[in-house]
Amino acid sequence: MTARPRVRLPVLLVALVTAAVTGGLGSAHAAPSVTVGGGAGLLIGTRSSAQLCTLNSIGRDRFGGLVGLTAGHCGSVGETVRLETAAGSGVIGVVRSSVLTAAPSSVSGLDYAVITFATTKVRPTATRGRVMIAGVGRDPAVGATVCKQGRTTGFSCGPVLRPLAPTSIVVATCAQPGDSGGPVIAGGRVVGLLRGSVVYSGTAGSAYPSCSTPADAGRTPAAASSMSAIVADLGRAGGVGAGYRPV
């Protein structure tokens, strides 16, 4: 699947950062060595330019491939993927597509990447810690309580806020570098994919705004791409990831 042109995100969103990755896919006869599920930390890219992000969910596409999703700004097509907690197991996947679009001065737009995982190395799971994903859910209503999981800030919940753009969900909960790609969950279903923080006043710099309390979360809430919009976009493209459904 050919990567779509990248565009610079508006100042409302900021990118996430660093870690390291290298290695090979391993023997075709090896038994799965790592268990991978939504909310897991990922190391994406080479040692000199790797990023640390979070897996949204893992599942199958219409072609039967084992695939997962993270944020589009986390990796470029062809970059390798390791599991943060089992980096010694080597490369477990590769970024196959990356979509990063945004309307100027808006929280709308999509930010996601598709990873293909090596079935010889990865054992998929729908449950990881407090994250339990039974499928893709509809966009939550404004005021509904949803929860998110990020490898940096962990599990937390908050209400959906305005503005709610057609492709975005804004949630009063904290997100920090490394959380990008993480799942936003409602009723046991994934409804969003974390991509950054919204800054309602002042200017967004090169780092995430400080966020550690409910009051902080109200001022700089987390922004997520809508999972229903992502699944629809994958279906329209028709390539790797089309027909995506979590395990």
C-alpha cells in the first residue's frame, strides 16, 4: 500500500518521541515468542531515529494478515517494529502504510499507521492489563466517559469534550510522549486512536504540555482519531489493513 502524502499537523497537535529498534524477522519455523495487545509500548525505526509509541490494537484484515494500528506520525513505511517490553526478541513487525492528514487550524483529520506482524513471533491478545477490546465501536457522544491506555501515562478515563470533529475525539484525560497510537475505549470496544494533545490557549511548542491532574486534562485534553473513520478509510483504500477487526 502506497503511503499518502504527509502534511504538517496544526499547532493543536504535537509529535511523540524516542527509543530504539533493530533486528530481523527470525525463522519461519519459530513458535510465537511474544504476546502483543492494545496498549503495548512499541519501538519503531532504527536505533538512530526510533520512536516510542503505543499499539492501538491488533487483529486481522480481510486478507487474513495479522495487523495492528498505531499513530501515523510514529513511523514511516518500511520501518521495523519491536515490542518495548521484549526488545530482545527482535523485530516483530513492519510499518506497511502511514496516513497523516489534517485540516488547517482544526482537530479534524486522520493520523494512523498499519503494522504487519510476523505470525511466527507474535501471539495476539484482546486483553492486556486493564485494556479489553472486543471490537471497533461507534464514535462516543459528547459527555460520554471513555478510557485510554498509553505506555507513558497508563490507564485513565474522562469525558468526551467539544469540539468533536467528524474524524476526531477529544477527551479530558492526559496524554504524554509515547502515548501516541494508544486505544481510546468505550464499552469494551476501541473507539479512538491517540494522536496528541489539544492546546486551547497559548502556542503549542515542540514538547507536550504538562498534564498530570484532572484540571490539566481539562486544559490540554487528549485528541484521538476516530476508529470508525480509520476503518472506513482502510476499506476505501483496499490495501493492507482493509476490513480490519481486532482479535
